[in-house]
Amino acid sequence: MAGQDPRTKFSNKDFPKQEQPVPGLQSKLDPKPDCGETSYTGYG
């Protein structure tokens, strides 16, 4: 698997900075964060 740079293998979108008081809620973020619960794909 040599020759693949993991920093460029996946999407690197520029998202706007979002702030909210602590503790924050993911439901208030736009776009909603993808924590990988349903989208995770293992490699290796």
C-alpha cells in the first residue's frame, strides 16, 4: 500500500467555522458532522 498519501486520499472540504457555548450540540451544526457511525469503511 506504499505510495498512497492518507492526507490526500479522502475529501478535504473547507467548512465554515462554527461556535456555540459549551456544551455544544451537534444537531445545531450545519452541515451535520459525520462521526462515522454509519459511514465508516475499514481499509486494511
